[in-house]
Amino acid sequence: MRAWERVRAALAGPAGEGLGLLAARIGLAVVFWRSGRTKVVEGSWLQVSDSTRFLFAEEYAGVPLPPDLAATLATWGEFALPLLLLAGLATPVAAAGILAMTLVIQVFVYPAAWPTHLLWSALALLLLSRGGGMFSLDAMLRSLTDRQRTRQGIART
């Protein structure tokens, strides 16, 4: 039991939280990046495919935006937000974007897939509330800013 207690104590600290938040960032990023890849013309980065435009006009017609705009925003979001999550840059903003996309998908597109959307939402809410963790660019930038303020004699509040 002592070994288990040591592992648990190690995971209860900042490194354990950082690993958990890193896993949450990677997990969400992979799901949304892969979805984004299905929406573009093969070999392109952001050229929305005709089949995606058709899906947004027909199958996803409940989304309260013009189909072309919805297809473009969803595609771009599914590339930009995962990149931010992977880097841990503007993590709460990226997580809020993922959460918003998830809610749109849940309400207007696939309401029966609520167990999957609940998991995505939980991960996004975790990242929204806790940030990217110690293994993120957010943490590195915060550390640099704190050091700079300390050198200037300005206390962080």
C-alpha cells in the first residue's frame, strides 16, 4: 500500500495535475483535429469540401447559421482550436470554443450522442476552469511575466 500512497501523493501535486490537463488537451485536440480533416479537400488545409457544404446544407440544417458560414467556421475551428490546445496557448479561450462547438453539435446536430458530448464538455470545462497546466505555453508565459514583474518590483495580484 505504501507504493500506491507514494504514487497518489506524487499525482496530487502540480505535476500530476499538469499531466491530467495535458491529457485532456491532447484528447480533445485529437478528436476535433480528426473531424476537421474530414471536412477539407484532400491535400488542402482549409479548403472546405463540397461534401462538407452539402452536409451543413442538408444533414446539419438545424444549425442556426447559413450552411456555408457554418461549414467554414466549424472547419476552421476544428483546426485552430486543437492547435491552441496542443500548445497550451490561450487554453481557456480554446476550451470555450470547443465547448461552444460541442453544445451546437449536441443541440442542433446529434442530440442522441449526448454521452460523447458530455465527456467532451467535461474536458473542456476542466480546461476552461483550470487552464492548460504546468506543461503549457500559458504556464511558461505566465512564469516569464511573473519573473519580469518581480525584477521590476511589481507584485502580482
